[in-house]
Amino acid sequence: MPMLLVVDDEPSVCYSFTRLFSDETTRVVSAGTMAEGLRLFQAEKPDVVVLDLQLPDGTGLQAFETIRSISPKRPVIFITAHGTTTTAIEAMKQGAFDYLIKPLEFGRVADILRRAFEAAFMMQVPAVLPGLEPREQFVGRTPAIQEMCKVIGRIAPQDVNVLILGESGVGKELVARAIYHHSRRASRPFLAINCAALPEGLIESELFGHERGAFTGADRQRIGKFEQCHDGTVFLDEIGDMPLTAQAKILRLLQEQQFERVGGRETIQTRVRILAATNQDLEKRIADGLFRADLFYRLCGVTISVPALRERADDIAELAHHFMFVFNQELGMNIQGFDPETLSCLREHRWPGNVRELQGVLKEAMLRTTGAIVLPEFLPPAFRERPQSEVPPPPHSERTDVVALIDDLLSRGENDLHSQVVAVVERILLKRVLRETDWHLGHACERLGLNRSTLRYKLRDLGLNADRPGNE
């Protein structure tokens, strides 16, 4: 459970944080002195710290220095009175996450805490290549996934910027976190910014900061993410949606590692590694005048393409069992497995929302499940009812003319031709190889280049019996 530590000598402040933010998802602990706060920090290891600048036995900056020496990546949010904002800004330059001004506006507090917990998770929970935290490991044995993991392993230690491409929901953030955790900057901050979620007028301020009076509502100086994340890693998600004005500043930062705050004249030097991701076709955006070509070429020196889930359908069964384990722990359930027909339904789906959609479908199905096995009836209707036009006709002969089959499907205006033709060809291939190997699955796997579980899933999907060839 995520934990928040609040260190403030005003009991009303500690009480407010506990009352508003302590629930079944977050634990809040508090202290009234620097000494007690540091003791709790070492004993409880909180995910996020809220720290008053003025404490009875020291200053918040002194406590901050001690916290950074123990855990340099822990997000620390300062609470400051109006007269001490300069000190808080200096703390931001040293790597503090943000600061709050008394009297506290708890709507803003909630937003900052949410972002701080997200940052803590991304920095502290590794996203490794095989074998880590169940939710955060790459799952899959298809060549596309294995090749992607090899690329991550090769480029992560190299101090180069990376462009991550892929559809929504494929796991681009997981790739970025894996690069970060395997990089030489893993002990430094990692901050993520969703360029599509920020209003156009605020994105430059968020990235580069602003001076007081730079625009309406800029009542104080703000330190931007690039200055705050000095020597660290910044992940720019959905960079394809970034405004052109911000793109120009990003280009300069990539070229010269310097920038100015909005409304400022001071040139600020910084050393950050940029990881960028998008689900858009950047070359088309360039042609439409919405993305800078020079920035694209700067970003795509190293490119990683994350495959869509439909391109690695052989991983779906493994992913389903992986998320079953995760959700069993998360939901306190004890689901034991999936009915073969359930896995067949999952494999046949096109997954426009990719792995994120699969997670949602599996969680919903598990919550509906009344026994130990997830049956097809617990899936949403769209997964149980496959239109007849999508079911490929069984071949009448093992010497099916593939060209004729394709022509016939085209003439009938069928969609999803790839899966239909592949199913027909796979059925012929598997039957011929199994007959050649006298239905010895080990020998068949060797001839086909498949593992045993994948072969069994394919046979089941195609309606072939792995054990009784006479009953096909």
C-alpha cells in the first residue's frame, strides 16, 4: 500500500492530510519535528514525503538533504508560507518534486500527490526484462518481444535519446521505465509528462518553468521538469501532440542542453536524457505541418517499435495467466485457470486496445467468475459471439489453392483476410507435420519450430485433437 509521510509542526495540517488522504489505498503517517520525521522516514520508508520548511528543531532543507542522502529518488513536496517561497524554489532546483503554499488548497494538494505517487512508482518499481515484479515484467516469447527486449538491453546503458513507437495500450511506458532502470541514470530522477494531457498554454511552463508575471496567473516563479530533473531522465509521452512552439525548445535542448524559462532571459544548462513515445505517424504529422522534421530526426536516432497485441497472438495465453496471477493478488481471489474455449475467444479477438484492453477484460471476467476457472460466459458478449463471416471455411482438400481461397474471400467482400487465410494454411501444415511425425508432439514441435504449449493451443484453436488424430 502506498504511504505518505507528512512532517509539519501544525497538528491541524497533519490531521487534514490524514483525514483527506488516508483510505484503503493509501496510508498516511505524520510527525511534528524533524527528528521524528527522519526516524519515521527510515523506519516506514514512505513513497512520498510532505515536508514543512520551518520545523521546531531544524529546517525542511536540512531534512531534505538527509532524505536525499538516504533515498535520492524519493519525491519530496515542501509546504511553505508566503514569505519562504524563495527557499522552496531553491529546493526545487535541487530536485524537490513540488511545493505547496499555506493556506493549503487541498484540490491542488490532491493533484500534486497523485503525480508524486505516480513518479514514485515509476522510479522505485523496476520494469525489468524478464523476472521481476509480476505486474512490471515483459511477458511473451514471440520473436518480436524477445527482439525488443534485446534492443532495450543494448541501448539502456548508452546515454542516447530514444523514440518509442506503438499503438495505444501496447506498453510504451513500460519500455521507457525499463530503459531508465537499466541506465546509468537509474539513481537519478525519472519524470513522465503526458504531452496530450496538458493544455497547449501550460506545456511550456510544465517543461521549462516560468518567471513570475510571464503570463496571466503566473504569480510566482515555477521550476520546470527539465531543470528539476537535472542529470535524470524525462519521459515525454505522446510527443506527437506537443505544440510546435514547445517542439522548438525541445530541439534546442537536445542540441545544446540549455533553455530559458517562459518569460525569462536567463539561459539554464541541464543534462537530461529524453525518452519520447507516440502512437501517431510522425512522418504524416510532418507532412501536415504539425511536427518538426528536425526534431523527428533528432529523436529517432534510436527507435523502438512495440508490437501490437494482434501481432503476437501466441503470447495471449501466457499474458492471460500472468494477469490472472497479478489480479488474484490484487483482488484477493483464487482463480486457478482458463477454460480452453476462453483462451480461444481471447486469441481470436483483434484487441484494438492492445494489452491495456486485455487487462481490463481479464479483470472484469475474473470478477464475474463464480468458480475456480474462467469460462467463456464470463467474458463480455463481444468475445463470446464471433460473427459467422469471421469463421474461416474449413478446407475441402489438403491441397487448397491459397490464391483461389484469397480470390474467393475478396470477391465476397470479407474482412480479416489475414487470420482466415493463416488459419486454413496452419490447419494443413499442422496435420501434415503431425502425420509425418506419427503424432509425436515433441518431434512435431522440433519440425515446426514451436514450443509444446503453443502447438497445443494452435491445435485446440483449429479444432484438431492433439492426442487422437482419428477424431479430428
